[in-house]
Amino acid sequence: MSGGEQEPRTTEPRKVPEPSGVDLARQALAAAREQARARGNGAGGKNKHRPGLRSGARADGRDPMPLMAALDRLRTEHGWEMPMAVAGVMERWPEIVGPEIAAHCEPDRYEDRELVVRCDSSAWAAQLKLLAPQLVARLNADLGQGTVRMIKVQGPGGRPKRYGPLRAPGSTGPGDTYG
């Protein structure tokens, strides 16, 4: 090829070097940003929160609260007001009925707005039956009207204890005959 002639150009594709190192990391980051944009997560470090997923300046149900407030909320949500109120009465029984009655009569259970009270003798059971309307009024004043409809009184019950060296043969227990 002499002075003025040019070499013929070949149409071979030029080889592009494979990305590596920093270039490969940039490509991976760009692909991840694009996928995040497609999902709606925002890009460029901006973190868009959906409403309700974070606690802000206003109070919501997930904020810390005092223990008693949390227990009151739990009791209200599950409808435990009545059973918890009645349980409180069971613990305050001596205050409500007085120490003399409480020494001989104790609340056994509460079902269907009826309080079942067990007495240790038939005399105390009869006495409590006479006092039942006053006790119902006192309990309803404390718990809310209609909480206790009636008091069922039970006398001493159950089989006598069958142990001890001084038991007479053929005895059936105490002579208390509550009916």
C-alpha cells in the first residue's frame, strides 16, 4: 500500500471489556434502585412510610402507657368488667358483709347474676337468707345495678372427714341438719 491508499476497514465488532469491580457494583446498585422504584419504596435514600405504620406526634394504640391503664384497656376490650368486679367483691367480702358474717359465710361462686354463698352452719345459712335482700342491694350499689340478681345460700355440705382415731363407728358426721 502506497502513500495515498488506505487500508480497508473491517466491520468486526469491537470487544467491550466486561464490567468488574466498581463498575459492576454501580450496575447492581442501579438495578436495585430501579426495582425499589417499581415496588414503590422510593429511591435515593428517601423512606416513604405508609400512614399508620409509625408513631408520630399524636397518640395511638401502640404508644407506651401506664400499667393500670393497659390493664383497664385489656379488661374493656375483652369484656371482663363483670367477672373482675365480682372477683373484687369476693376479696372485699368482709368489708361488705361485716367481719362477723364473713367469719361464718363465704362467697363460693358467681354465675348467671347469682352469687352462691356457703355457710358453715345451718343457723348462719338461715340468718344469711334473711339478710339476702339487703346484701343484694349493697352489692348492686357497689358493682352496678343488676349485677347480682339474687344470693343463693348453701349450708354446710359434703361428706364428713373419714379420718382420725377418735371417730365413732357408724357416725355420719356433725349433727347439723341443714335442708
